[in-house]
Amino acid sequence: MRTVSIVNVTSYTALELLRLLTQHPEFIVTSVTGRSAVGKRLENIFPQLHAVLPSPDRNVLAIDPALVITDEAEQTDLAFVCLPHAAAAESAISLLKRGIKVVDLSADFRLRDANVYEEWYKHKHPAPALLETAVYGLCERYRERVRTTSLVANPGCHTTTSILALIPAVATGIVGPNIIINSITGISGGGRTPSLSYHYPEANEDASAYGLEGHRHMPEIVQELEAAAEAGGHPVKDGLRLTFVPHLAPMTRGILATCYADLLEDEQGRILTSEEIRSFYRQYYTNEPFVHIVEQPPHTKWTYGSNHCFIYPIVDRRTKRLIVVSCLDNLVKGAAGQAIQNANLLCGLPETMGLAGLGMNP
């Protein structure tokens, strides 16, 4: 079994990692850190861990509820870093020096250009040299590169939803450079630290847009879609013109992105039909275990608690516009589940290991 540490175990993404790793047959959590809870046992912070059962074939606990939270990670094969940006990079530097493979769930290594990072995150990058070796952890795009790296930048939740929705169209050059994305997220996307906007009386029975002047996930989306277009032989001459507007909805989990792009006509002056687009999307995602092209607009509840992403493309023939609806669980495929996908690849394991569960509905 591979030993695993979780850095900053008191976050929502770390709690989701714990939940998923209890079902993983090859990973055993032997170290957890959390400066606000040093000296406490995991079961004191998350009492549900009392229910963890031993692996039937090895008779060991994947996670010991009595594991004591420390200030620094112990030596393990792999570490999941669940710290905020900047602090995450500092932790990654230390872990990598010790020969520990890292899956970083912050934004610190997602953007390839340190200047772009500093523009959007308003501070100097703590480890710009590592940007050259870090691999963007969208397995559907960079699977083979993930297998051979030591540092994976786990993608953001809004970005995963949006990129998976648009990559087939952008990579094959069937849409123009003007793209609009409206993305709706559940409240857990804001993290576990209390905030007025996520306070129940404020968020319940309410919906709101935020980040209209520029959300930090926007350059990440642009970076990956432009890279996909170039790799597909359809580079965007003057860059994508992306409008990205996230919205907060009164639900705990889930992201639903509705993406709009102008379809380009072929040499005969026609555009693809909805049926042709869906067939094309299915072909593009052939053999992708966690991406599913469906025949009706998906619901976030389809994905609740699972690592699956559902995508519904359709053509508005009146406006000659492609509309793609995409949804996933922001804490699983948008964070912890995708991190385990990456960890599986890093450790030479089947990508789907420990992630086979379906969503819970209702």
C-alpha cells in the first residue's frame, strides 16, 4: 500500500479526500496536518470516521480515526496539499525536497506564467521554477504527463466543468473565439472558513453573481482552452475572448456551467446539427470513464458525491450558436476526486481506483 499525507486536513476538500480514501484499496493515510487542530485526533474533528472499516483483503484501516493531527507532514509516498494559495506552494517545495510526490489542490501551479499568476492572485509566486515541471492535472488532457511528474496542479472546480464542456469544440475549431460561460456553484465552493455571503440566512432562498470584474478561474480556463486549440491544429489568432460569470446558489454541492460559443460554418456554408455535435462529443470522450454525454440537460444532483461529469451539447440553429451544459460535484470531480484520479496515475494505479461510486439522487 502507498502511504499518504493530507496537508490541512480541516478543509472541506480534505474531508472529502478522507471520505473517498476510506474506500481506496491501495492508499493508507498515515499523516494529517492542521495547525488549528494540532494534537487532536481525527475522530475528534470528524466523528463520522468512527465508522471506517478495515479493508477486507488486508484487514487494515485506510484511515485510523485515532490518527493525531500534527503541524508538519511525516514522510509518505504522496501528499495531498489542501492549503490556500501561496501557503500551498511553500508546503509543496518542502515536500518535493523530501522526495514526496505532491497533488496540490490550490491554484499555485495551475497557471504556467508566473506573471499571470501574480496579476490575478496579487502576490509574488513562491516557487516560479516549479511551474516548468508542474503538470496541470486534467487527466482527460494530460494523462500521460501526469504519470511521469512529481507535482500535479489539481484544476479548479469551475474550470474543470467549463473546460470539459468546451475542449472538443475548441480543439477541433468548430467554434469562434467569443465564448460566454455562466457557472453556478454550491456554497461549499467558498470553503469552510465562515463568511457573511455563505451564512445561511444570507445564502438561503437567494442567488447572486460574483466576480464580474474578473474571477481567478478565468485565466485558467483561457490557458487550457487556447492550449487545446493549438494542440488540435486550430490556434486562436488573437486569443479567446472569454466572458466568465460565476453565480452562487443555495445548495451545498455542485457546479452547473452553461457555455455559449458561435459555431463556424463549413465549406458548404452549413453548421453541425445537435445530433452531429453529440455524436462528435461522444467520440471525443470515448473511453473517458468519468465524462458522459447525455441526451437531456443534466442536473447537479446526478453528480452528488461522485467523480462524474455530465455534458449536454445542443445547437441553437436560429443564432448558429453552440450551447453546452456541464455539471459535476465541486468537491469531488472539481477537487478531491480529481486529486485521487491524479494520485492513482502518479502511483501507477488504475485511474478509476477508489472512485467507482455513483452520485446520490435524491
